[in-house]
Amino acid sequence: MACNSSQVQEALGSLLTVFKAAAASTPGDKSTLDRDELRALIRCQLPFLSDKKDFEEEFEKFFQCMEDTHGSNVDFKEFMCLLATIVMCSDCRPSN
């Protein structure tokens, strides 16, 4: 296995780029996503989630949990935890 630019390194760089673009899309803190920025990111980048009939309800549950424990915005670390949870959830994987 070659140790040049790895797939994981490239994927992390892409995720950070997407996160930063979403955070910069509206006035305010450019290092976190607010509720609307995160919802827009999910709708654009993860349509298989936002197309689910209970998306809004699940999204609100997630964000309420975040507000109770970490404040009202999501930083990159919290965003990565959300993505890891999505990946591990077998019901959430897009069908190919």
C-alpha cells in the first residue's frame, strides 16, 4: 500500500471543504453551522436522508439534542460525528 495522498485524507479534505462552504453561506460564525445551514447542507449533499418522510422530525430531534448539550451550532467535530452515525446506520445508506 502506497502512502501518498490517501483516499481517507482526500475524503476528509472534501468533507472539510463542504463544511466550510456551508458555514460561509450566510452571515455569522464561519466555523460552525446553524440549524438552517446544516439542514441545507443535508438536503443538498445527502438527499437520500432529506427525502425520507420523517426527515424534519428526526432533524429536529438531533438539533434539540445538540442545543441541550453543545449549544445551538454544530462545529466540524460534531458534524463528523453526525456523518459517522449516518454511515453506521444501515437504514440510512443510499441504495446503489
